[in-house]
Amino acid sequence: MRLFTAIELSDEMKKAAIKILHDLKESGVTGNYTSVQNLHLTLCFIGELPDSKPVEEALSTVKFKPFKLDYTGIGHFGDLLYAETRGGQGINNLANDIRKALDAAGIDYDRKKFTPHITLIRKSAGKAGKIAIPDASMMVKKVSLMRSDNVKGKMVYKEIFHI
């Protein structure tokens, strides 16, 4: 099964992301838009594992204080457009602590530098331009271990564990 850890968005954050997606579409940006039900912030991509139990055990050792998350703008990695987020030192500490717990358990994961973001469009064409970023925030109190399945050509994410 394909696994990753994530922050699932509050209704307020999701509504703001939908507004951003709508504004991008209206401004003519094309590409593979993230489906509303899949909007999230990935903390650590783990990848394919036959069993989630070792990851669940590792994650159960991670403790964190709730922190505020909000949008700050729009950014891109190549042809991927994303909503930039800010979570202060809390989000960086959380991502590092998850990685430390996975290391201690001997679980491999994607070691790319952590940049907090919410993917909006893959294979985007066009410039984001002057898109207004809605004022939205949430308190992060939960981290989810997510399973990613390809169902009829669409990715479906499902929480299987949380801390």
C-alpha cells in the first residue's frame, strides 16, 4: 500500500483552497487540478509498504503541540502549482519528528527537503497571476497516516491512522 503522513484541511481551509482553484481556472491556468476531497498538506511521503503497522507504531511515538496553519500565497515547483502555507516552527518540528520516528523504526521515506504546501495543480500551464489568497487558518491538532489507492484512474486518499 502507498502511504504518506498528512494534515487534513479544516472546512475553512478547504473552502479557501476551492476559491483559489476556481480563481486559477477563471484566469486560464490549465492542468490536472487536485480534487477537492484530496486537498491536504503532506508532511512525509513514505511510499509502498506491504503493512502499515510499523508506520503506525513509529507515529504513535510522535507528540506535538497544536499550531496554527494558514495560507501565504501561491508558489510552484516546475509545473506544479501549490498554495504556500505557514505553520511556524510547529510544522517544521512536526515534520522533523515524524522523520526521526521513521528513521528510528528503520522505515524508508522520501527524503526531499520539507516545504509546507498544498498541491493545487499538476502539469500546470499558464501563470497564476494576481490571485487573491483568502484569509483562512486552522489549528493543527491531528496528523493522519493516509493510504493512497488508484480507483478507476483517480487517486483516492483514506486515513488509516492518526496521532
